Amino acid sequence: MSTLNNRSLSIGYQLHQYKIKKVLSAGGFSYVYLASDEHHNTVAIKEFLPSALALRTEGDKVVVPTVEASGSFRHGLKCFFEEGRALANINHKNIVRVVNFFRANETVYMVMQYERGKSLQEYILSNNEPVSENFVRRVFTELLNGLREVHTQKLLHLDIKPANIYIRLDGSPVLLDFGSARQTLTDAIAKLPPSYTPGFASPEQYADRKLLGPWSDIYSIGATMYSCLTRATPQAANERTKNDTLVPAEKLGKAIYSENLLKIIDSCLMLDHLKRPQSIYALQKSLQHDLPPLPPANEKKSGIMNRIINILQKEL
């Protein structure tokens, strides 16, 4: 009998027309690989492998260890496949592009365009002071264009955080890693174990997942903007429901951001989901308040944009 191993595909493994080059990340639901196709194009490949339900045997096969887990694993495969198909229909510059989707090794794989740049998390940590208000308004207003399209496809991201937002070399944002995405806008509560990032996950992701909605992603957006202000992870929502020690942005950032932006951040971080903005459109409209107009296309990039690009180009 084969020994069960929770391990990645091996480097150099030929997966259909793609050769695995390295492991980019490993999470509770999936592995993400850097790979190249037969034309030497670089792509990112996400493999569905929920560690609580399935493990890999020798020979790179994925198996379900128990009969009880088999049903949940099949349900997860179906959701992952449907989500991949839905994401493949989204052609938006602020959402990672899905270019292929296929079955192999008794699981499914999502092939995505590989984005060059640095994560918002890296950008935040590369600064010794809070991210500027102009940067926050511009980046999140643009990012919300993409997230609005995701919600239109009846999907929720459910893992928005600085590490999952990439800033391209031109300064534009792209939302990555839909490994926790769920079709919860129409589907029943997912049968898979919940996956979330403490500090950025909404209260309903810890408790009653039937309450999940656009407002859940909006909480994560608020937590990410709060992180731009504090350069730290906010208090986890499950801890806040017991003893809320999170200092409101309006109090913390008085001399840093405008009152309008601070109120927006605090409204997104309300523990009661009904008190948050209820749609991406509503949040976007608030963020665009006081946003300086974009310069003409032929105008030289502003000093702040040049600084952003300089930071992103370091060590690339």
C-alpha cells in the first residue's frame, strides 16, 4: 500500500504541455506552481489539493483517504472546476487571467497568466511610513473594477489581503489567488473546510458562512486598506467579536489620511455585515470622492508614480 504524502509535484514534472519549474505557494486548498509551456511562456498553475480531504500517493496521484471525505472532495472538484470556468470568462485587466483548465492526476488544474511585479504586502513593507492616500485611493478604486466583475459572475474571492494583490511594473493592481473563491452568491454553504487569513477574513467566514456576500470581500478590502495605514495585520475578526481592541482608523490616522478615507476604512471593518457597504459599486463611489483627476496620457508620470515603479523594479 502506498504511503500518503502531502507534497507538491516534483520540479521538472511534465503536466500536459507544462513543465513545473518551482512551487510558488502551498495552502490548505491548493499548490501554486511556476511553469512554462511548450512555447516557453511562463504561467502559474494552481492544483486543487485540499489537505484536509486528500493527499498525494507516490507517482503524483491524488487520492481521497476516506470514504467520508470522498463526497466532499468531489464537491470541491466540482466547485473548483465551475469557478475556473467562470474566471476564464472574466477578461479584466485587474483580475488574474485564466488561460487553461484541465483534469489530471485525479484532480483539476487552473493555468493562469503569470504576473510580474511585487505584492502590495512587499510594497507596504518596503516603505518606512504609511502608504499615501493618493496611492490607496487609486489602487483600490482600480482594483474594485475587477472585483465588481468577479461579483457579477456570482463569485466571492474570500481571501483578499496585501499578499494577494500584485502591483505591476506600471503601477496597476491585479487581484490574484482565487483558491478560496466560492460560488456563495447562489450556492449553498460549501462543504469544504473554510479557508481564511486571520486579520483579513470577515467575521462571517469564522461563523455563519450562510451570511457570506459581497460585504465579506468588502471587509477584507477594509482590512487591507487599514494595513496600508498601519503597516501591520489588523486584529482578527473572531477575536474582535469577543474583545474588540482594534483602534478605529479615524482615530489612528488623523494626521495621515483624510477624514473621508478613514471613515470608509472603518465602515468596511464593521463587525455587523449589514453596517458595511453592501456592494462594490457603493464602496467605489465613496473612494472616488476627492480622488485627483488622472493626468493626460502623454503627461509625464508624477513623482509618486515614479517612486512606485522604482520600488517595484528593485530585485526583479
